[in-house]
Amino acid sequence: MTLEVVSLPLGAYQTNCFVVTARGSTDAVVIDPGDEAGRITGVLAERGLTPVAILITHGHLDHIGAVRDLAAATGVEVWMARGDADDLRSFEPAPYDPEHLVGGGDTVSVAGIDFRTLDVPGHTAGSVAFATDGVAFVGDVLFAGSIGRTDLAGGDLDTLIESIALLMRELPPETVVAPGHGPATTLERELASNPFLEPLR
């Protein structure tokens, strides 16, 4: 299977929202709609895509800000990292109770795509990554040349490095990393050159 991935940097934090489809399908998955629900629905309409699921990697406001509006506009259900679900339920001004809670070992099968869920705490206590067909949507765990913040509630540097090590163990080195901010990279590129991953080399 070949995926088509559209990256939309949204809102004040330019958080990457991803629209993911299997090539040849019009069913789409939206990952981390952090802001600008109208822009997301506009892109879906332009491309003739029908959203069938919303996936959330973690509970920070810049990744969940448009969940309620997008779910209301599209009628689709939300899959949320179990450990961070209360952040979405209590999020003001747009709280939302996710229909599905996921964690490591779960598979989310939507739009003809099987997303493998991995627990990757350290940036938040409940962060997950969704991996499928050579791409890992990792939220704010790993970036091109950097790693996620660990100075916010639920953050821990040692835990974050271990989560990145888990990604390295569980996924092929050529896996494309689709991060919450900035450009895409690969696991092997980050293992070779990311200054924060020296302990893993």
C-alpha cells in the first residue's frame, strides 16, 4: 500500500496536521487537528476526500484545538492517546470526549489503513505514535534535529529518550518521521545526526 500524506501547519504554533489516505482511496484520516478546522475541511473538500477518523497523538492544546469543531463538522469519531484523554475532555474552550482510547499494542484500522500504536511518553505522560506503511506520526516526541520538550507537565527526558529508542527498535530505520512541528525526517537520519540522541548511538 502507498500512502498519500498532506501536511498542514496550523495555528500560532504551526503545528503539523496530517491528512492521510491510501492511494486510490477517497477516505481520509486526520491526525492532530490543532487549529483552523475550516482550513482542514477546505483541504478535504478540494481534494474530494471524505474524513472517516481523527487520530490524536497527545493532549497539548496545539494538537487538539480543532478536534471538537472538526468532529462536529464531519461527524467522524476520535481516537485519542488513552493517557492524555483527560486533557481533551477538559480542554477549554472546546472540550471533547473521545470515542476511542488507544495505547501501545493497539491497531487502529481506518480508511483502509492499519495504524500500529506505540506508547512514547516523555513529552507528555500519555503520548502515542501511529505507525503505518513506512511512516510514523510521532507528535512532539522527535523532530528533525531535535526532540520534544520535557519541561511541561508529564515530561521527562530519560523517558523521552527511551521512547525514541523504542521507535528505533520497533520500526525500520528508513521509516519516515512525520513530526508535530517542522519538516519530515527519517529514524536513521536522526539516529546518525541528532545531537540529542547521542546516548542511543
